[in-house]
Amino acid sequence: MELYLFFGLILIYLITSLVLPKHHLQKVWTLAFFICFVVTAVAIGLIKVSGQDVMMSAAELNWYYLLYLFGSLSVVLGFINLWLYRHGVWQIFFAHSNNEEDNNEDI
């Protein structure tokens, strides 16, 4: 199932990258990542609140499915967002600042 999600979202990314301007493309995919994160957090919270039994009930099975589905979506959307913001991420981790010593003195 993860491969279907991965290939489906990559196809949607390719289509949106051809149709939308870069600013809107970043907004759409970042918003999708945040929504998946919130749904995953809600599913984890509702599983935690409902308690744990030896046997899983139908209601818990629904929340575990949502957790699995949106957790998988979050991973794929995370990779897409890393691709979108690759230059910024690269600069954050590998750029050398000339003012590193000045910034350390301020702290």
C-alpha cells in the first residue's frame, strides 16, 4: 500500500509542479503535510484515550487504520517536502556562515 501512496503522490506532485507556480506548490504540499500530521496526532490521541484491551475492538481498528494510513502519507509527504525545500535544507545543514563567531558571542 505504501508504494501505491508513494507513486500516486509523486504523480500528483509532477502534475501540480507543471500547473501551479512554485509558491502555490509549496503551500499545497506543506499544508498537506501539516494536515496529515494533525490527523496522525489525533488518531494517536484517540487510541491512547480509549485504553488498551487484549482484543482490539472495531472502533480501535478504525483508529489504527487511520494511524497507519496517515502515518504512511506523512512519510511520503515528508519526502516531497524535502524535495521542494532541498535548497533551504541544504543551506541549513551545510552552509558556512562568516558570522558564526559573532553569533556565538551574542548567546
